[in-house]
Amino acid sequence: MNLPWHLYAMAFIYFIAGLNHFRNPRLYLKIIPSYFPNPKLLNSISGLAEIILGIGLCFPILSNYAAWGVIALLIAVFPTHLYMYFNEKARMGLPKWALILRMPLQLGLIYWAYLYT
């Protein structure tokens, strides 16, 4: 069974994003809500999860499970969007309107992953 090209595109995006957690951790550490314990560990876990899920999406036997994993990950990291919106230091200079748009974009990403479950 061949997988559609857009599933590979999704896999590539998550794989690269996961690698970026390790290449540029400061970027992610800024947006992890301060009420979460051990931000460095959370950054490493989420980066590793993105890498593993990105790889898993490429294998027909695993793609369904990986897509559910992507959905769970996107739900788990949603608090970062709220934190960025309400915490000026976490905004990275982005305007509030852009931060608001990120929230429905997250729903779009969840739907995109759901197409492969």
C-alpha cells in the first residue's frame, strides 16, 4: 500500500520540527508555560515525539497510530499557544492577531492528521 505524498509532507514537517527542538531549544523553552515542570525535559520529549511520529507516518503499518500520536501531541502542546497569547515575553515579537490565528491552525493540523487515522 502506497501512502499519499501529502502524508510524506506531513511526516517531513514533523521530523524537521522535532529536530529543531534539539537544534534551537531556546526557541521552544520560551513558549513552554512557566507552570509546567522541567521545561528542558518537556522540550526534549516533544521533539523526540515529533521525530518518532514523523518517521512512523512513513510506514503504512504505523501511519494510523502515528497520526493518532500527532493528534495527541497537538492537543498536548496547545497550552503553548495560549501561553504565548497571554504572556508578552513568550510572544517572540508576534502580533496578537497572528497568535490568535495559530489556534485554529492547530485545529487544521489536527484535522489533517485525522485524515490518516
